[in-house]
Amino acid sequence: MSKYTTGEIAKLCGVSVRTVQYYDERGILIPSELSEGGRRLYSEDDYKKLKIICFLRDAGISIKSIGELLSESNPSSVISVLLEKQEQLLQNEVKERQEQLAMLEGIKKALKGIENFSVESIGDIAYAMENKKKMKQLHAVLLITGIPLNIIQWVVLFSCILHSHSHTAG
């Protein structure tokens, strides 16, 4: 069975020696044995474990969470929660980034209409964009409350017409 030094296992996994040492310090990748000279030696299983750690790190999962997962006797109960948490975190980041992109687009669009740009112009743009956002929120509230009220008005109107029609016909 193959034995790898810290440098060899780091190179195989595309990480730095310092990263492998850090994982050892954190207790998530402890070498299988030490050489006579005191060098860390990693087994094939350690190599596979490091590949898993690197894969999960690439997915953005924290070292602490990976450590908890690897030390868990029933990892299947933890992995879905861990992935769900990470997915939610990334979705929130994506939403924030999309909002930032929209803001940048708005600023760029507003800047095209300004002939004499100054720092104060950014303040004016920010004020206009904030008011536009508030107007959209107000518009949404009016729509949400207005549609049911409109439906109620039509129902009352039709019921009044039907009611008056039934009295005049009878």
C-alpha cells in the first residue's frame, strides 16, 4: 500500500503543504503514521479522505462542518443538513450579488443622463433609486390589496343587479 509524504499528498490533491498541515492541526486529516525521522506519512485511505475534504471545500463547506461530518458515526444524517445549509447560504449570496448587479446597472443607466457629473450626482442617483424601490413596494402592496377589493366590488355590484332584477321581474 502506498505511503505519501505531506508534499506528495498535497501535490496529488492540488493543495499546498501548509493546507495539509492545517487539516492535520484541525484533526480532520491525521497521518496514518510517522516515519523514523518523524515525517508524516499518509495512506491511500488518507489520500481518498483528502480528496473528499478538497471536494467539500470546493463546494464552500467550512472546515468545521467537514470535521463534524468526518467524525460523525452516521454521516448520512448530517450531509443532507450540511448541503441544505450551504445551498441556502449560496442562494442568499447569489441574491445579494444580483441586487448589486441591478444597482450597478441602475447607476450606469442614470449616469448616461447626467451631463455634468459630480460626486453629488451619485447621491442624487441613490436617492432616485431608493424612491423607485419604495414606489415598486408601494405598487405591489396596492396590487395585493386592490385586486381582492376590486373582486369584492364586482361581486357586490352583480349581486345588487341580480337582486334588483329579481324584484322588478317579480
